[in-house]
Amino acid sequence: MAHDSPLGVCQKVPKDSQTMRNKILWSDETKIELFGLNAKHHIWRKSGTIPTVKHGGGSIMLWGCFSAAGTGSLVRIEGKMNGAKYREILLQNAEDFRLGQSFTFQQDNNPKHTAKTMQEWLWEKSLNFVEWPSQSPDLNPIEDISRDLKIAVQRWSPSNLTELERICREEW
């Protein structure tokens, strides 16, 4: 459905579902932990005092995307992601995929994605996007890729955040 207002913008998407699927850029952020919930290790030790890692050992936040053409960049997000950083990442990946401006972008209802400035920017660029109903289950297929990435990375048992990031990039 096409709207005249930049708020809640959605452009018409191609009717041919295969064409539409081929032109969708799926994206999301994911947190990869060095140790902790993402790393399930079972270790038998003799009783006594043993060194431990407190608070999970740290994590990195990554943004990734994919389309029918393959995976896009895996971008480490330093600090908080703001609208300007988000737009820069999105445009670079759209260029890398050579999607032009006729692609359809999938994003969830994260506040940085639904902020008025972001909605206005999408409208100005005439970008199509998949409307994501609020309070809906996250059925974005990139969630499966993120899960597989976490499993693959933990097989390497990285020992620091630099190594964690390097392994993430290799596995991506």
C-alpha cells in the first residue's frame, strides 16, 4: 500500500512473489557473547579453588544482512547504534548488493528503526520496506543465520573479544 505521509511509509512491492523475494534485504542486530548464555561448556574439575570468568567475559554487537544474492557485510556496532550510523550501514549494503533503490528492506520494530527521522529518511529515499506488525513474533529468517553463527563461533572457543570478532567474520 502506498502512503503520502512519511510516517508509516510503505511503497508498493512487486506482485511477483519470486521477484519480491529476490529483492528483499533482510537485516538485524545480534549480540554475541564471549562466555555465558551463548557458550554452553560442561567442564569436570577437581574440587578446590578455580579461576572463574565473571559477567560473561564481554560481548560484541553485530549487524548483518542477507538477500537472495548472499550475505552482506557483518558490521560491529561500537557504542549505541543511532539513526545516522544505521542509515550509513544500510546504504553501503544496498550498494554492495547492487540493489539500487528498488529493493525491499526488512527491519523489525526496534525504536531506532521506527523513529520519525528514520521513517522520513525511508520516505525521502523512496525505499520499500516490509511492514512488521507490532507485538508479532520475530519470523525474520536472519534469526536462523544469527543462531547458526553463534553455534559456529562457540565451536572455536574464542578467548577474547578481538578473537571473537575475527571468528564471527570468518564464519559469516
